[in-house]
Amino acid sequence: MSDSFSARLEAAVSAIPARYPGPGGAVAVVKDGEVLVRHTWGYANAERRLPFTPSTLFRMCSITKQFTCGVMLDLFQDPTELDGDVDDRLPQLDEPAPGALHLAHNQSGLRDYWAVAMLHGAPIEGDFGDREARRVIDGTRTLQFQPGTSYSYVNQNFRLLSDILEDRAGRSFAELLQTSVFNSAGMERAILAAETRAMPDGTVGYEGTVESGFRPAINNVLWTGDAGLGASLDDMISWERFIDATRDDPDGLYNRLTSPVTFLDGAAAPYGFGLQRTSMFGRDMTMHGGALRGWRSHRLHVASERLSVVVMFNHMAPAQVAAAQILAAALGVPYEPERTTQQPLELYGTYLEQETGLSARIEPAPGGAQLRYLMVPEMLEGVAPSRAETQTVRVVRQGDEVRMERPGENRVGILTACDETPGEDIDALEGVYRCEELDEAEVTITLTNGVVYGGFSGILGNGRMEPLQRLAKDVWVLPCPRALDHTAPGDWTLAFERDAAGVNALRVGCWLARDLVYRRA
């Protein structure tokens, strides 16, 4: 390393613990197959005073997905051999089932099972294991879109793959990970840590802040191919070095994982085989994050630079931002280049997306606008009074219509402005509504001295009653900031529908699980 390169990297890494304070963490930087940074700090278990070391086992969460696909590609040269197995595991689906590659590329059209579990009344901190997963998945009757035509992040895509691989191989998924990936990559401590209540070596994930204090996070999920990887910093360094060592082998595992992926219409897809394909600072890269209550991780690889960055926090700071800052330092580029922006005044307001029934709120924010549509707000840069955008979404007004273009999902949403004036009869909202798609799962709406509450019930129990927030006439949101996953699913849109007799139905959805119709009981 040159002196300037070393100084930049050292400054960036040493700033991370103070910039993202919490119980502990780890950072690695690998370039040209050599380990430049192998840095840990703090405590893996603050109560037992166990230090965070390079051998500490960490819950990698959704970074697991690429390893699940690695097992599939190692065992099956042509994954379409598994298409019939996918169909068999969706016994009530009323339309053609997605194939194995649709699952691997998040193009299945399925609704995310952890989000749907909340509609079935799953307690926010309740148990969710094999039995609950099977009940939710088996109940699938329709898809959000035709497989291969669009993108939506769906965790059970990868649980289905791991279950199918177990059945096909006649071995546990833990063993398959070991023989197909861990042994080849030299990941000596890596395991399948399916139980989220605790890690074998005592590592704990924490929630909270410096101001409020940190406390152990409660998780009761049992997961496999969707997010079950347990690995140390040294294991992840071995994975990055394995990637570099096999970079010139066209049949190498990571080269197969990062091969080009398209949608049915031939458009390039930004996600494939459990990996995001994107660009940052003018370089193409592959990456993925992992998150659960108390855990945040991120890894990225820039093939053109032979450069990898890994960040792990056993608290809830944004590991993906820290990884980007370290990458910028390694490349010698500014993390936040100066931009000329303006306020997109013509876009501000509350909308419903016609296709999905989801609410979209565009609000003023420094440098542009904030779009509240996905699980977390997206910060848009103002380009013109009628246009704002980021790398992943562009919102533009064209006459009376607002278009929300999402190239990564291969779709365009049409946003219709809502009537935000007060005055509708909110007493008419009260009642019980049932969804045929979800085996008669219910939404119960109540009024308490003028305050509207809602709660979900279904095969997994009775969910908590939450106060609803009014967005516009007959458009409300039910907050669900953490389900079985971390921040997902976010707000549920509840769009009430009226006929001459009053409110007769409502349309419920979030980005992970869209367009579900409930009829008044």
C-alpha cells in the first residue's frame, strides 16, 4: 500500500466505532487477495464481557442468500431441474408456479412470508419456526406479478430453495453448506445458525442507542436458507479471498453467482443468485446486507479493483453506509459529492399507486424530497419542480399523472393524488373485514373516542391493536415497524372502499405483500 492509501484507509476504519457507537463490531478490507484491514472492537457479549474478536461468530442474516444459491449451483448445473419441486411446495397456487431461478433472482412474484405472517396475527416477538413457515407458504393462492417480469424481495424464495436442496440431497442444509461452500472457501468456523434466540459462542445482538442504553434484542425466528448463516470476520475474509483466488475461472462459484441476470423481456436485472448488482463511485459491484433486530452486516465486492469490504455490527447502526464510506476511502473518492438540487414543489402530496393500492407520500426534505413508499423512506434529489430521483427510483409529473419509475423492479407505477381534505364518516370504517386469499384472515377496525385502531388476526393468532394514521380520504396506514424481520414490513396501507350502503371493503398491502382485498364480514 502507498502511504496515502494506508492513511486514508486507517482514518476511515478508525472512525467507524465513534461514528456508529454500539457494543461491538468488525471491519475487513481485502485487496488483490491480501488482507489490508482485520479490525474488531468492543464486546460480543457486554454482560459476560466477551470481547468481539475476528473469530467471534456473527449472525450474517440475509447475506446467507448468496450461499444458498452457491449450494444450488454446486449441486445442480441446471437449476431448472428443481422447478417441479417448487410447484409441489405451493399446493394451493391457482396460477403457474415460479421456477427455481425466479426464486434465486427474487423474481418469483410471491408475497414475503414474514410480512404475510403479520396479516395472520403473528405476535411481533412470537415464535416463527418450521410449522408457522409451512402454514403461511402452503396457503399461497395468487402471485403479485407473473414470475420473471418484475423484482420483489421475498425471504421464503431462499427458504424454499434450501428445503428443496435438503430433500433432493437427502442431507441437512447445514451439511450441504459445509461441503459445497465452507470447505472450499476455507470458512472454518462458519455454521448454519438457524435458531435466532442465541449464538453458540454467546454473541449477542443489541438494540437501543447511546442515549437510551443498549439491551439484548429478542428474536424467536427459526430460519435456514433465507438468513441462517453464522460466520466470523475471519470466515468472511476467507470468502472474499476465495472470490479473488477464483476470479479467472469462468466456472468458479462466485463467477457463476454473478453471471448476468435478466427479466423475461430481456431487461437487465439488478439482483440475481442472492446478490445485488449495482454501481457506486463509478464502479460496478456485487453486494448484500444482512439485518435482524440487534444485528447489521454488509459485504461488497468490486471485481475491477479486486477489492472487498465487510462490516459487522452487533447493534442496529447502518452497516451498509459504513461499508460505503470505507470503500470511498479505499478508492480515494469523496463519499458525498456536491450536488445541485432544487425543491420538486409540484410533486409534494399523498398518492395511491393504481396497480398495487399502496400509498406513496412525497414530502419536502433537504436537497429535494422524501418518498415514503418502501419499508424505510427514500431520499430523492430534486432535479426540477416536477422531477426528483435517486439511483433506484425516478418520480416525475406528466400532466395530471405522476409516474414512479423503478428500473430495478422493471416496472412503472402510476400515482394518483389522494383527497387529503377531512370530512369522511370515520364511524363507517368500524367493523371486521376478511380476506379470502389468506384463509379468511381478518382486520378488525375499532373507534375509541374518535381514535381509529386496527389489528390483524389469522392462523397465527391475534396481532396487536395499533392506532391508524390518516393520510387522506379513506386512506390510512397501520404502522408495523418490525415484524419477524428487522424493519420490515413498515406501514401497511389500508384503502377503504365505499358503495351506496357504506364501507364494504378495504385494500391492504405493503411493498413486500401487495394488493390483498378484505371484504366486510
